Amino acid sequence: MQSTGRDPYIRSVELLRDRIPSFAGYPFHLDVLRNFSSLPLHPKVTYLIGENGSGKSTLLEAIAIAWGFNPEGGTLNFTFSTQDSHSELHRYIRLVRGINRPRDGFFFRAETYYNLATNIDEMDKEPGGARIIDSYGGKSLHAQSHGESFFAAFVHRFSGNGLYILDEPEAALSPFKQMSMLARIHALVNKNSQFIISTHSPILMSYPDAAHFELSPEGLQPKSLEDTDHYIFTKQFINNRERMLRHLLEDSVGEEED
């Protein structure tokens, strides 16, 4: 990871291994945590990449909660809870903070964004005070498509000088919107923002001034974009679509016959 001369809001994440009572239960049984001690964060953008179930969302959630965000997402001011399902990992990590403090921040979770939108609508029904939805463009997030409501937060709510922790933000975004998201990330980075992003999207993980960490049984492995499994598999499929489809579909037929 190259130094950019900027002091990040979070310099690194350390696992307090000596405090963990057992690595047999969730989430400490995850392979990545068995071999994890410290994660250095890029001052601009850090990507966490891995297969489903590898633990990237669990780790990202722990970082967000340790910072003070609501487990279900939003700014530091959100306290709603619809389901207490977060892990205890945040109690066993330490955030090494930089000198500067962010003036803005947001924990974006694709899987609980609906709950966030509902909470905003409910709070705006209460009399008095400014409408919260005005910070998201003024239109109820439930009155927009899934992708439009996602992008409303990125464009209107994220104001810069902030720490933004995003869990699979590409979930409802078209490829074009994912490219637009890259431009938005760049604009916010230029306003002294730091991003930590969990994603499956090779498009979204293409920001050039960034660090990529792939979760594996060996721990967190720093990699270039081109060496990540997501990039390699996507490139192979696009460049050899007919051959790969033939191989995949023939295998599926063989499995059914077995």
C-alpha cells in the first residue's frame, strides 16, 4: 500500500486475540479470523473482497460498530434496531485512529437499507424540526427504486470530510451506476474522505488509489485488483463466454444425471 501523505481517520484495525475466549464459536471460528492480527487501512479507499461466507461483512460491521455506528447503518445519530443480529467481534478489535476526526460519516448496509429508509420516514412524521429526508434529496427513499434510493444517500447525504463504511453498495446498482459511484467516491476522496468498502463488484473495486485485501483461510491477503479472484473470474467469463458457458452447463447436466 503506497503512502499518500494523508493521515487516515482509521489507520488500522487490530484483533485483540488474547482477549478472545475461544476460536470455536461464531464469529471467531471463521478462517479469516483464525489468522488475522492487523489490517492496515488506506487513507483513501480500502476494499475487503471475498466469497460469500468469508467474513468480510462481519469484519466491516465490527469496524463500524467499534467506531460508534448503529449496527443496521446510518449516521452516528441513528439508534433504531429491528433485529439484534450483529456479532460480538466489535468488542475484540481496536481501531488505531488518526490525528484528525471526520466531520461526516455513514455506515451503509445494503441488506438493512430498507430498515433505515423506514426509520427516516417514521422520524419525519414527528412534529417539529427539520426533515431528515431533505438530507437524502427530499424524496422518500421508499418512493424510489432500490438503486435510486441507494444513490440518493451517496449523492445527497455524503458531504465529504467523512468516514464512509459501505457493505456491498453495488447490490442495487446497474453497471453504469457503479461507474457513477466511482466518480462519486473520487469526488469525496478529494474532500478528505476515507472509504472502507466490502464488495463483489470488479467495477466498484477499480478505484486506482486504493488497497485491496482478499479474505481467505490464510487471513487477509493484500492483492492488486488484477490478482483478485473476482476480477480474474469476471475477465475469464467475458473473454471466453461461450467456452465457459458450455463448461458450466455441461457440468450442471452431469450433476443432475448423477
